[in-house]
Amino acid sequence: MGASEVYNRCEPAANGQPYIAAKQAAGVPLVALRVVPACDPLRIMGESMAGALVVPCMATDGTLSTLQLIPPPDVAARLKAAGKPGKLNLPGCKVEGWFTVGELVPGGVVYIVEGIGQAWACWQATGAAAVVCFGAGNIGKVAQALRLNDAAARLVVVPDVGKEHDAAKIAADVGATVAAMPPGEADNFDAHDLMQRDGFDVLTALLEAATAPPKPEPKVHPLARFVDIDGTAKPPRWVIPGFIGHGVVVIAGAHGVGKTTALLPLALTAAGLHGDELMPRQWRHVVYVTEDVEQARRILAGLTLHSNLGIDLNRVRERVHIVEAVRLDPAFVASVGATYREQFTRTVEGVEVLPLVVLDTKNAVLALENENDNSEASAMMAALKQGFDRLPVWLICHVAKANLTRSDALTSRGASAIEGDANQTMFLIREGESRYLVQGKTRFEAKWPELEITSYTAQTVEPDEFGNMETVLLRWGIAAPAQQSRKEAAEQAAEQQRKEDEASLRQDIRDAVEVAWLAGNPLNRAGVKAKVRRKTSDVVAMLENLLHERWLYEVQVPAAIRAVNSKAAYLVNLTTEEHETLIAGAGLPADKLVIPKSWQKQAIPPVPAPESESAEVAHAAA
């Protein structure tokens, strides 16, 4: 039903109406106020409105826009118990305009309030007109309309406690004054509350003492704000002391390098939960936006329940706030910075400790049409810096290569403006079995050029979504200053690999010599080179070492019995006991010196005698 149809069914209000009586409003103007008749079928939110006080809301053109209904006490109590408002606007009708208590006089005083009770109190205390705005959100529009209607009117905004800041801004915009409630009152304390508690005289004095809001500071162009040069050199503002500063930090790593397993634990260091040398002096809240919430939960479970770091789960819940990533426009993403700042900023000794925001990853959070477009990328970085308003931000990115090492040109994927506009860049790389978080561009001198990431794993058994128990692998990485540089580590790894290769070659040569000798066809030097498939120069050098060290022995084959000249000597492998015996000056066992038949000339059989000669020999023998 329309507002006019409902209003025309209602009865004129009288002083005995429960709400009027409760507000001690006897004698106030009741013209235009109505009451819903007892038999009226009007129901709102399931409640009968019979007996409700009806306050009309009149638009600037004099038409009725909506009605506010203030139900009887029993209905209001039920609505309040259900968490619903005690004053109801007519459904389907928009609040446009106001209701006036008293008479608007050209150039006269007009008090601007939220509700009918405050308007009655102001009228009773001063006799001047008061307008009802039907809520704080409509005060600005009403004040603007009143000022347009009467440029000379003395407008006075009378805010409830807690709305003073908004009232001052509205008053400044329309040339009004503000009559604020006494300091120290509870939120929503209003003019009617003051009148009921302290009387009309106190309210009258407060209204007459209304003051103009302070003039706003003159606007200064952002590029005309000059910084004082005082000769001091302040240290950087650290998120991770000596390594990561404030601002937007771009951290890039290849697919599969383990960015989240390394950076979520590092974010816990910023939260003051672990870190030794990297621990900040004051912890900060961390908002970690991730595309894989379950992975984040597994990492946190490993850190709190299966590591030796002593991280308390309740402190993690207090300081670390996980958010599931949603891909949105960069400017809209950055607008959440105001919420994070308000909710999670700590003040320690007068210094704001701002929350850290981690966006893991860029592609999962920030919607770009073309990440290779420098203009679009630069706009994204500006949105992050300005929208997050000085909050430290870690922007986790990918790189184009499958993996980065220190020999590569370190750069993140996408437009160069991403790194160019960042306050700091870093790269997560893998070298061998080790991972490092390496400094890129910085605007300060870092204490460490890189951090080494040490990986840890643990297993636990947990129920899946169907209640079936399943083994879950937990993996996380802890960053710490490396005990040695990556160059030293690489050199050490190369030396270790050289030693392992050398030991393997030694064993391969000795095994080949041993097996051939046991088979009765021993190898000489040429045979070993052919048998062991390694670099020939390495095999030759190792043969010389083994002979020099007397782990191999070269047995000479006498020329008289050699099968061929190329088999002048063969090799035998010595056991540890044989080696020690030889070193002590004793000889080798005889079996090691026996020339195998395969290395000897074949015996020539005797030439048979002619048949006649054989008969003579046989006769002589007889």
C-alpha cells in the first residue's frame, strides 16, 4: 500500500499515545502525527502496527514519501529481542525529506536531529523548529535541502554521541553549527536523553552554545608537501629486521620452488612468533591472502604441532589471519587496506605497527588484462601503494623459467614496471637441494644478501571429508641467514661431488680389475680404459694413483711366455690385508703372481716320428 493510503486510514495522535507519553512530550505540536487504528490490518515484520505512532516524511515538493511507525511498547520489545529496529519505515517507500516539529521561520533557527524524540526535546527547550531526518544517514541531504530553501537560516546539527565527526563535516559543507552532547557520554546518547536526565535548562544552554566546526586545513597538492631536511639518518622501517623493509615488496619464484612453504613461515616471523636473528622488536598482525587455504592450514599445523620452534597455536590465531584469494580489480583489492589498517594496527609507545599484507599469488588476487603491459602493471602497483596507504605488502609472483639459480638473470614474470615500481624485489631460487631467498632491488643496505631456506616435513593422520583416516604430509621451510654464501656453498657442493665421483671411479676400477682376475682373464691398463666408461684422462690418472698407493699391483709377464707383446703386464686388485703386507715390505701371495693361461703362449705339441722309424725303435726296445 502507498504511504498516502495508509496515512489517510490513521487517526490523529493525542497526548495519551504511549510513545508521546514515554517521551514526556506533552504540549508538543501534534499536527500531522497519526496513530494506526486498532482494527487496521497493517502488519510489518509479522507484527500488527495497531496503536503505532505514525510520523510522516515529507519530500521537498510537499508530497508524502513514506511513514515512520513507532509501535507500542510490547511490540517494540519483541522486535528488539529479535534484533530488529524499534522504529519501522513503511516497506517499499523511500525516505526522502523530513518531518518538522514547530514552524520553519525564514532566517530562523532550525535544529537538525535524527528522530522525533530529539526534535520534541529541542522544540520544548527553545521553541525553535526542529526537523526529523529519520536516521543519521539522511542528515546531510536534509541539511543541504534546508540551506537551499533558506540561505539565511541558522542551521544547528544536533548529533547523537559517536556521530560528531560526521556532523562537523555536514555543518562545514552547509554553513551550520554543531551542538554536541557533553563529553564522556555513552554512544547514541542524544538531546532527549540529556533533557530527561538534566532538565530543559541544561539542554537549552547546550543548544544555544552551538559552535561552528573548525575550518578544514587548506588543501595542499600532494606534490607540494615538502619534507624537512634535519640532517638525521633514520634507519629503515623493518618488517624482517636487516632483510625486508616497508612498502610493496615483490617476491618471485618458479613454479614448484615452494613459495608458500617458505614465505608463510617467514610471515610468522614478522608476527613475532619465531625467527632468532630475524625476529622483529615489535610483532605485527599478518593478513595472508592465499589461493590454497588448505595448504596454509597444513603449513601452520606443521609449524605449531610438529616443529621444535615452540609456536603457540593461540598466538597464531591472534596474529595471523588467513584469507582465501579472490581475483579482483587491483584498485578494489587495495581498498580493503583501510579495513586491515583499522582492525589490525597496533600502537606501541606511540608508534603504529601496521599489519603486513601478503598476496599469494599476484595472479590469484589481482585481475590484469595483460600482465605484460607496462601501463597496466604500473597502475596496479600505484593502486597497491596508495590504496593500502603505507601498509607493508608482499606481492608473490611467478618467474618465466622453470627454476632460477644465481647464474640466471633474476626477474619476475610480466611487465618490467612491476619490479621497477616495487620498493624492494626478492627471488626464491633453488640450487641443488638448497633454497635461498635472494635480494634483488633494495633502497637500503641489507644486513644479509640472502636467507637460506631449510625444509622440514612431518606426517600426521587426519580424517578426510568422509571421516576416513588418511596420512597427511606436512611441509614447511624456515628462513635464516646462511652460514656461508651461496658461492661458498656451491664450491663446497662441487668439491663434495668431486670427491664422490673420485671415490666412485676408484671403486669401479678396482671392481673391474678384481672381476676380470677372478674370471681368469685379467686386465691390463688398456683393458681397464676400455672397461670403465669414464673420461679416459680421469681413468688413466686414477690408475696411476691406485698403483702409486699400491691398491693395484702390476704383474709382469716374462717375454718368454707372453702370448702377445701387448700383454706384457696385467693388474691385480689387493685386499686391505694384502695392501698392508705389501706396504710393510713383504711379497704378495703366490696366487696373485701366477700367470693365467690366457696370458701365456700355448705349448707346441711334439712332432710324431715316421712309421719305419717307429718300428725300429720298438724292436730295439724289445
